[in-house]
Amino acid sequence: MSVKVAIVYYSATGTLQAMAERLERTATDAGAEVRRRHVREIAPQAAIDSRPEWRAHVDAVAGEPVAEPDDLDWADVVLLGSPTRYGNVASQLQQLLDTTGPLWSEGRLADKVYAAFTASQTAHGGQEVTLLSLYTTVMHWGGIVVTPGYTDPVKFVDGNPYGVSHATAPRTTPRWATPSSTRSTTSHGARSTSRSASPRDLGAPGRRVPRSRVLAVGEKPWHPRRRVVRSRYTGRRWSET
Ligand SMILES: Cc1cc2nc3c(=O)[nH]c(=O)nc-3n(C[C@H](O)[C@H](O)[C@H](O)COP(=O)(O)O)c2cc1C
């Protein structure tokens, strides 16, 4: 039996949609059964129409299935995604989370693996707070929060051990970091499930699934473009990651 992964997210203009699609590909490649579901748009039509890219995205995903509480109930692993909105979770996703009372009261959201992903315009625009806000809900459910930490070298590049994040403004997140980060979080989440279940659940019968590894003290993280640079301010040298 394969691991069931629900990717539940909100996207107004397509960034989270693209991240969710990438997560879906990674989870599917890992042998998981995947439900990718965007949450229902609840903003007033006038607000949507005020931004052509928002209207275009709403129209583009009109035929796709929307997330229901049942998708959370169904899954072993839940990946929650929201754009950062004034340093917080988008109300559209929050509204879905706020309808999970019946599942919560029966303990049906407990003991699953959860991870979160977000995007913001700027690198320090509140991504960590958005992820932590989502994890607060998960803690009330009794879920198992699985964060990437620094278990993958890419985390020394995007600098966010709390989850997958992407900054849309140019020259913030390197182009390749978000794809690598989504790959690393999906496989890390699936591995974490496999610790309590069987590695066979990942769809790789008989194969041992490697554990994630935290770098040893003093060990250099891998980086494809590592080079030594000198601080403009102190003149001290350090290894750029
Ligand atoms: C109402 C609103 C609030 C936002 N707040 C922030 C913010 O606090 N920090 C930030 O860096 N970007 C902020 N953004 C930018 C979005 O987080 C960013 O564009 C995100 O990638 C949008 O994802 P989407 O394309 O999936 O909707 C905000 C955007 C909107 C519309």
C-alpha cells in the first residue's frame, strides 16, 4: 500500500500552484498516491477582477477539484501551502482549516505527518511566520510536524529550515533552490512516514529508505557554486553558501 499524500494549498496568482504541482510530481515519483487540491476562492469578484493575474488564475483552475476536509482525513501526509499575506496565512486556506472541527473532535487529524510551504514577494517578508502559523493548527490536531531542518544542503542556500519557501522578487531565492527544496521536503516527509510504517509503503518493495542526516559540526554543506568571498564591511573571508 502506498503512502497517501494530500497537497492542500491556496494560490491567487499561480506561485503556490506551481510549487504544489512540483510537490505532486516529486511525491508521485516516490510512489505515493497523491491528491493535489487548491482551496476554494472566497474573495469578492470585484477584488479578483481588480488584478488581471488573479482573475486569470481563478479562471485557469476553475475545472480543478477543490480541497475538502475529507482530503485531510484521507491522507497519511499533508502538505499545506499558503502565500504569505501580511506575514500570515491566506484567509482562503484558513477558512478550510476552520471547518475541520468535526474531524479534530474525533481525533482523525492526529498522528499524520504534516509539512508546509509558502511564497512571499521578499525573502524576509514573513515566510517563517506563515509556516509557524500553519504548524500551530497542526499542533492542535496532534499532527506530526516534519520540517526539513538542515537535513539537505539546499537548506544552506534558501536559509529556511521551517519548510519550503520561495521569494518571487528577482535576486532573492536562487532559481534552482525552490525546486530542490520541494524535492527535499517531499522525500523527507515520505521518509518520516516510513519510519513508523514500512519502507514498502513508499512503493519501493524491499528497498531500505535512507534516513535524513543532519550535518556534523564543522562539516561543510554542499553547494554547487561554493566560493570564498570577502566581507565588504569587515574584510573577513567566509565561504559563501
Ligand atoms: C494581500 C497581500 C499581502 C501580501 N503580503 C506579503 C507579505 O507580507 N510579505 C511578502 O513578502 N509578500 C507579500 N505578498 C506577496 C505574496 O505573498 C506573493 O506574491 C506570493 O508569491 C503570491 O502567491 P500566489 O501567486 O500563489 O498567490 C502579499 C500579497 C498580497 C496580495
